[in-house]
Amino acid sequence: MITKRIIPCLDIKDGRTVKGTNFINLRDAGDPVELGAEYARQGADELVFLDITATNEKRKTLSELVSRIAHHINIPFTVGGGISSVEDVRVLLQHGADKISVNTSAFKRPDLINELSGEFGSQCVVLAIDTKQEEDGEWYVYLNGGRVKTDTRCIDWAREGVRRGAGEILLTSMNHDGTKNGFSVEITGTLARELPVPVIASGGAGTMEHFTEVFREANADAALAASIFHFREISIPELKAYLNSEGIPVRV
Amino acid sequence: MGERIVIVKYNAGNIQSVLYALERIGKQAVVTDEHEQIRLADKVIFPGVGEASSAMAYLKERGLDQLLKELKQPVLGICLGMQLMCLHSEENDTECLGIFDEPVIRFVAGGTGMKIPQIGWNRVVETSSQIFHGIPDGSYFYFVHSYYAARGAHTIGVADYIQPYSAALHKNNFYGVQFHPEKSAGAGEQLLRNFLSI
């Protein structure tokens, strides 16, 4: 039986992790490679590295970082942030990334998803969607890190993305992100039920019970979190032991 | 000068990851499609993530299909590499190398609600080969695939996704694994070490 995946997310700026961390046993917790390797040792199933300043000048820094990650880390990892062309992706994959994630650039030019899946295969194309539930009860797609609203419903864009070749959906609920009140069971459940590809839930993790909830009630395939891992509010071995005791299939 | 490990270069992804994984366990390898280097290697690794028919076309164009079949040293196919070592793949109805008789079939969710491709960590059970030496039966490995090799006479490890299938195959000097040892943490590294010590 396939297991539910636990995925720490590391935000990167100029080759360094952005958010503070609380890892006292690391020489340099600002080094994404060292932090990522620590998560891998603890039993993380995958890692996501999001480059939040991925401008063209920084591209080289990112590919060098990806190469260092690929050399040192023995679990799969996804790289995202500012990716907008087949060439961008070719470079990152050649440097050892297993998957890439696209967000705003794919929404603005959906053919990008077709191009990437056609060239490199769906298995390495993760479509990241930031979504927010509005007062009308509908979930809409937001762009540019949540700053720009669109009139497209999340489920419609997710379906189109999968049809165009996205192999996984990384879904962040902006209503829940940063609240530590739990993942969105509603929109995660809708996408997990409606889509034929895995859905990674993101945004809102605060307790171990929140993971049980999103796996059991929303049937998410994976759950992503950042600060609760970085600040060691929850450790991965503890989380996995807990999920295992709850009957959720995890790699322990 | 240690033993010569060659990773077969062809039009498939993930080759770099295998090279790095070998480095992590202290082994150097050469990535090449040159016949002579492959023929003279002590160990050959045939990795890959990609599509079967274009990969077979590429191998045939360079005569690598014949060469691979005739190798006498230990050969390890990974993911697509393992599938290409089978007789036939449903992926674009592709005739493959025919080292293993097991057919390669597409996963059919058939109302199970299971996602295709399978992406993630799954258990490998019923392991019966020296490449699993020191790895407890039921250990987890990382899988990414939409097609699978059926169970058969050459099965040396079984995974279950929608139905049980071959997670690993073995015949004579040829080994194949559907999962990615290069991305499977400690268990994967142990498997690579085991293969290299055959």
C-alpha cells in the first residue's frame, strides 16, 4: 500500500533559507542543503524548495544550489519559484531536481504545462495553486504569491492543468495558510476526489491531528508544511509515529 | 583504480541522480553510450525516467539494444530501464529487449479511485535476492510510474498498487527494480551497495 507523504517546504532567497529555524543541532540552519539533509534523516518523504526571489540574475545561484541538494540528499525533491520556460526546467532537471513546480507562469500561459509534460513527462510537473474561498463560497485561483485575484475557480484550473499534463497538484489554501488551525479539508477533499492525480495539501498545519484530518477526511496524498517543522513544534519522527498509531499508512 | 561502473546514457531522465547516489556511497561511475566502455565495465546500470517507445528507438539507432542483451556482467535496470528489459510494454505498444518475459502493463484505476501514476513510498515484500541483502522484507522504496511489470517467474520482490506486481526482477546477470534506489534513502543505498558487490 502506498503511504501518505510528509513534505517539509523550504523557502529560499539568494541561496539561503528564509524563515528562521530552531535547529540547534545544525551548524548552519540557513543552508538549505544542511536543513534538507536533516529532514531526510528524520524521515521526510520528499522536500520542496521554493525560490521566492527567482529573478533571472538569481537563476545561476538556484541551479548551483539544486546541484548541491541533488548531491547530498537521498530523497526526491521539487524545485519551484519563477519557472516560466522549458529551458528553465531543463537546467533544473539537469542539475538533479526530480520535479519542478509552476504556478503563476502556467496560469498566464497554460501551454507551458503541455510543453513541460511533453518534454520531460508528467511525473516531474507539479502544478502549484494558491486558492482562497471568497464570500460567495467559491474557491478562486490567486496569483503572484496570493497578491492577485483571478475569476477562475480552483477546481476548473486544476482540472485544466491535469488535462494539460500536470502530474500532481500542490494546493495551498490562503484562508488556512499561517493560521495553524488545520488544512482546508473542503477544497483539498474536492480536488482529491475529482482529480486522477495526487494532491498535496498545504497551508494551516498546526498540530499532528491536522495531518490525520487532511489524510482521512480530505484523502490528500501528501501534506506539506514549513514553520511547524522549522521551529520544531512538531518533529517528523513524532508525527509519523502518531500517524502510524492512528492507522494512516506512512513510511516509518 | 577500482571496478568500472558504467551508467548507460540514453534519452531518458534521472541519470544524474544515479551518479550522485553512487557518489554518496563512495563510488565513481562513468555515464556513457560508447559500446566499448559499456562492454568492458564491471557493473552496468541502466536507469531512466521517460517513455518506452522513444527510448527503444534511441537504443536501436545506436545498437545499444543488442549490446545490452549480450552483456555478461551484472546489469541493473531502474524504473524505465527495468521495463525496457522486459519483452513488451503497453506504453505505445513497444517491443522491448526481452530479457525478462514479464509483460509491462498500464495501471488501470478501474473505480478504485487510485491515482495514476503511482507517486510515493511503497513497501517491497517477498524479497528473495542478494540485492535485498540486509534490507528487511517490507521496507519502503520510492516509486514513480504508470506502467508495471506483472508478477512472473523472474519476480524477486513484490509491491502492491491496485494489484500486486513486480517491484524487482532477476534473471542470470540481469536485475531490474521498478523503484528508484537513488531516491529511496537508506534502503536504496543498501540496494545499490548490494548490487555493486555482486
